[in-house]
Amino acid sequence: MPTIDEILRVERIETDIFRGPAYPSVLRRTFGGQVAGQALVSATRTVPVEFGVHSLHGYFLRPGNPDMPTVFLVDRIRDGRSFVTRRVTGVQNGEAIFSMSASFHVGTDEGIEHQDRMPSVIGPEELADRRDTGTDDDRRLFAEWENFDIRIVPRDQMELSADLAAQQRVWFRYRHRLPDDYVSHVCVLAYMSDMTLLGSASSIHRDERVQSASLDHAMWFLRPFRADEWLLYDQNSPAAGHGRALTQGRLFDQRGRLVAAVTQEGLARIIGDPSVQGIPMKTEES
């Protein structure tokens, strides 16, 4: 399988035009994290190095073809002294499949500081490697993500809040050493953040087979972190209805620092077709 460096190695084909590579996939549509990660890399390539991304907001407009590269068109919306804004459109076959706005900040301002406490949770070393467990479909999907160590905390080993409708916790990290520059870790986390999050909406609907697909995705990067070290993805779904589910995630490092936050809405349709956490995969007939 390709490394994350290969997946995020976008090619500049004009001043503000980039092309993201495609790789063989078991998925019938391009993985949303791949599109978001490649779009963010494209945006960062147009921003001075002293600016770091602090937020992104993306919309998945059409299913992407995983066998085709994606072209990313970057618009330089604003270049200020403290903040820079970029808009990125991902295109396949002349149609937009993804639209993202990203904001960058010099990060030198002084301000107030506080954060939520990391929830009490079992450590990742005490959990089985996800690629070695689960159904055949689980193993097919996690073979696609074999360079990522993903360990879902069993529900009976979680301290659940009575005030939250649906909850899930996941430890994950990239298995191999990444470069030390912050941009690499931010772009890798943008890719990883789409993993398992919509599954939190199905965590209390185990008897239902649900079609899931990302509709929009927002991230805020709060503190420096390493994506090749364990991060706890504390997830919940506050509401679902009308075929959609809202999900939220907080990302903590093992020191208990809150390093990023994610909000995502996705499809949550009840269907009868086989899927893995709502991600439809290719079959011989696909």
C-alpha cells in the first residue's frame, strides 16, 4: 500500500494548480480524508512558511473516483499580516468533488489558555491491533490503511456519559516516522481525521446496516502534535435524523493535551448492502 508521503505528494502543474495522485483502493469512492489531505497540502504550498493552518472547513460535493487523480485549484482569498485564507476546489472530469476553505495564522499572539480534560480511557497498548481483528470486510478496509495503527476502545471498557447520545473512542497513529516539520503532521491528521468518526453515530445502532458518506468536515488545530505518536480520538454523535448524522471529535495526545477538534456531518441511511462502517467497497462486480 502507498505511504502517506506518497498519498500527500501533490504535484504542482501551474502556479496555483496541483494534482493529487490516485492509488489502487478497495473503496468505490475516493476516501474523504485523502481528498481533504491533498487539498490542504495544495493550500499550504501557496502560503509563507511562517503561517500555520489553524482551521479548515470542507464540503464533499460529489463522490470521487478512486482510480483517478484529483486536480486542486487554489484561490488566494486573503493575505494579511496575521492571517492568510485560501479556498481550494478539488476537480475530477471537469466537476467539483470537494470544496475547502483553510485559514492560516502566524501563531505568535498571546492570549488566554484552557482546555477540556482528557477522558479516562484504557491505553492503546492494552488493545488489539485493529488489522488483526474484526470481520473480513474490516480486514480488507484496514489492509488499505495498513500504515495506520487504529485501535477502537471496546464499548464495555469505556466510561460512558449519560448526557451524550452516542460515544466512541479510538486510539490511532501513523505507524512510521514522519518528518519533523509541523505541516506534515497537520496534513496527515487531516487524512486520519476522516477515519472512524462517522462510525460513532452507528455505535448505538449495531443492528442497523448504515450507508455512511462524509458531507462536510471541519477541523481546528489547537496545539503542536505528532501524528506518528498515539492520539486519542474522543468521538460522539449528538444527533442523527433524516438520513444524516452529526459527529464530533476531540483529539488528545498521551500527555492529555487537546491538540485538535473535528466536526463532521455525514449520510446515515439504513440500507441492506454490505459495507464497513458505512464505507462501500469494491467487489468483483463493482
